[in-house]
Amino acid sequence: MERVVNCSICNDVNHCFEEVQEEYSSFMCFHCGFMSDTRFTTENDSQVEQNASILTNKLKQFDEERGIYWFPSVVNMGTLGIIYPEGTEEKWCWKYAKVIPIPEEKKAAMSNYENMLDTDNAKSYDKFDFLMACQDMGIAKDI
């Protein structure tokens, strides 16, 4: 079951969703781009952190009300590209990198692949424009 909830990070009341499963709930805010899960507790913090980037771990925030950590999302949609946070803890933004064919000059080094993420030309978005990045990727319409 999916329902709209108040985001613990940006306090948005229209773009944050909770997906309730039998054993846990997951959360995704399309305003600030942070996500969480009821399993992201202080007891599981080290396990969750080992699967995240240094920047993502530095930006994580604890939700006192729910007792869980929230992390910036990394959305990898295969051929559509990837949305990810980039920068420093003090100054960061969202990036959307499309998938492009591998340029001829790089094909020898990447002989097993036909496409690559174009991180050199990734589009930047403000911290609270995560939904725009999702729309540009083609995975979200107006919510």
C-alpha cells in the first residue's frame, strides 16, 4: 500500500511517499530526493553505510520520530541513466547522467561495452529539484 506522508528531511507534504510492505516500509521524497526504510535503524547503520558512497553517508540524516536514517537517493534506471548526489557535504547538488554510445576513442578501453554514462555532461539540479531530474529522466510525471 502506498500513501503520501510528511517528509522528515524537507517537510514536504505532497511529494513524499511511504510504501508499506508486510515486514517493513520504504520512503521516497521526490522533492528533496532522500529515501529511507524502516530497516535503516541505528542497529543496522554500519551495514547500510557500507553500501553507500562517502558523500551519501555524510549527508544522511536521522529521523527522530521514525527512528530511521534517511539517505540521498541514487536512482539507476539502466538505459535511461542515473540520478545521483555530487559535491561536498557543505555544497552538493543532484546530477542526471544519460547513457550514450561509447565514443570511438574510448572503445578500445571499454571493449566489452557499447554504452556508458555521460557523467562529463551530466545535468545539475538544486537540492530540492529532485523531481525535475526524475522528469527529465522520464520516470516521473507531475506528482
